[in-house]
Amino acid sequence: MIIPSIDLEGGRTVQLVGGEELAIDAGDPRAILERFSVVGEVAVIDLDAAKGEGSNRELIRELCRLAPVRVGGGIRDVDTALEWLDAGAQKVILGTAADPELLRQLPRDRVLVALDTKNGEVVTHGWRRGTGRSVLGRIAELREFCAGFLVTFVDLEGRLAGTDLEQAERIAEAASGRSVTIAGGVTTADEVAALDQLGLDAQVGMALYSDRLGLGEAFASPLRSDREDGLWPTVVTDERGQALGLCYSSANSLREAIESRRGVYQSRRRGLWVKGESSGATQELLKVEVDCDRDALRFTVRQAGPGFCHLEQPTCFGEDQGLGRLERRLEDRRRSADPSSNTRRLFDDPQLWASKMREEAGELVDAVTLDEIRHEAADVLYFLMVKLAASGVSMCEVEAELDRRELRVTRRVCERKERR
């Protein structure tokens, strides 16, 4: 699949030809990350750090909080790699510093080794110095110490001249089951699809920024369908993974959905269909994913209006349940002016909420039987979600924070604190 790339220089998104000549200044990387991350992980490369001419550290830390990213550029020691992993990077990309001794100190499943190659030889020092070592040999030496490789064809980088599919196939064989991302020269959707057929991802920069390749077009290129109409079944879920319904996508609708960041589907009767265009039950497309067989999709959306279903209910399978349902009910109560509502009283009286929260938390601490624990935990969750609703914080944001914390490698020891 496609891995969009954001190269940073002086706090701005740039595209260089041959790693040196500025071709495009695309501006603020935050907006670009928001656009690219709808299709999955995005590579964020700190060119300043790679060249030893400063860094974009604080900016990249912010980007790590905004979307799933893999971070590279100037990572030459264990501490720097751990810093990025703890900051929330899905993976770190190590270049010339990658050796077995260093890699053994890092979680293998979150490390990619970057190999820059020219005519099959690994090159270093800004692509100016040959090493005399073949890229295939280097992969064989390091593959047991990392999750995969980022291989850049230096002589093709930024030139929009196409990539080297024959060499890519040899690299796939040498990687022997490790993931491989190919960068350098990838220009067309057909190349993205061809690399995907080899089990490789395509890291793309210049073609996207120059509009030679559309993001939706590139994402759709590896997909296949066994249906006569060529459509892809598309499972639609909310931010918490609750299934809202089943739709269908075509190459046209998928491209439109990704480019516009809306719920756009292919109706089997009406053609291209923008969800909510007439009813107001619109969808913001947050993420699109493809299944392992490349023949089905999942759209993660932020649903507006009464719900996804035309019957004005949250899902096509009826009412939703659990914390998602409670969150919606609390939002309704927050907007209600009914003074008799206990939930409304909790919104209006922070001291009352604090008192009840302490009471329920203490009861959960003291609970012993399964029924007691279940009952008191439900109380605590209710009051917790009242606080979130009153503060405008969604449960999805809390879950995302927990996911980020799981990515931390270094952890503080959990110690008891004395009550004040």
C-alpha cells in the first residue's frame, strides 16, 4: 500500500530532487498530515537532523500526537530512538547507525532500517559516499534485528521517472518475510499496485505533492473484486469501532471519499452517493483501511445527525450500546434544560460532581464481590463520562491517549502516593 511522506526542513514540508535541490515547499506539515493520514501511517523525515543542521523535534512530537507516523532522520543512538517511540511514533527509521548491537536494544517490531542504494550499492553521507556493500547483503545481515526496511533508490528519488521494479523484487526476496517500503521514483498508481503484488509498500512524496499521483488513486490501485460489478464491500464504523452499516465502494467513490474526507459510496442503484447530502446525516471520513485480501474496505467516520441509518437510528442494526450510547445520551442531557435531571445537575454543579465521584470511587475500591465490583465500576464510569461530556472531551480521545501510552517503551515505576 502507499506510505505518504512528509520531509521536514526548517519546520516546513519540502520536496528535494536528489536529496539536495529544493523543488517544492508545501508549507505547514500539520495540514498535510491530516490529509495523508486518512490512508494510514505517514513517514515523517527530519532532513535537518539527518544533515546535522538542527532538528524539527518539537514539531514532530506534535505530529506524533496527531496521527500514526513513522519517524526518521538523524536517529543515531538508542536514546533518540526511544524518545520517538515514547512520543508515540509507530516506528522509528534508523539509517547509517543501524547495527546489530544498537538494534538489539530496541523493540524489533517497531524499528525500520533505512538503506539508500545506488546501482545496488549502499550509499551514505547524504548519498555522496559509497560503502562497497550491496543492499541485498546488508538486508541479509540486519533482517533478524528489525521489523523491516525502507529502501530508497537514490538515483530515482524526486525525479518522477518511475521506480525499479526488478530490483524491488530482488529486495523482497532478500527481506525474507520482513516488511519492505520502497522509495524513489514511484510515480504511478500502477507502480503502487505492482509493488503491493510483491508484498511491498510504496513511500511516495514528489508524485503526491506535484499532483502527478492522487492519494485516492494510489490507495485504490491494489484493490481487487470478485463481484460482477467490481464493487468493494465497505464496512462503515464510528470512531469507537461500532459497526454502523454496510455500503459499497468503487474506484471513483473511493477516490472522492479520500480526497474530500467525506463518506462517499457507490450505490448499486443511484451511482455515486454522498452520505447525508440531502438528509444532513453527513460523515467526516477519518480513516480508510483495506482488508488482508485487498477485496473489502473499512471506513471509520464521525457521524453527524440522528445516525447512519435511513430510519434515523444510530446503526442499520438498531440502537447502539455500551459507552457509545451513554456518551450520546449524556450529550443530549447536556443540551437539555430540564432542571429535574440529575445529570443536568451534575453538569451545573462541579462540586456536586466531585463529591459523587469521590464517593463512587471509594465504593469501587472497597468492593469485594463480583456484583459489587460490576455495580460500582458502572457508577464510576458514568460519573467519569459526565466529566468528559461537560469538558467537551470524547471517549475516543481518551482511548487514543491510552493507545499512545501503550507505545511507550520506557515506563515509570508505579508507586503508592500518600493521601493528602
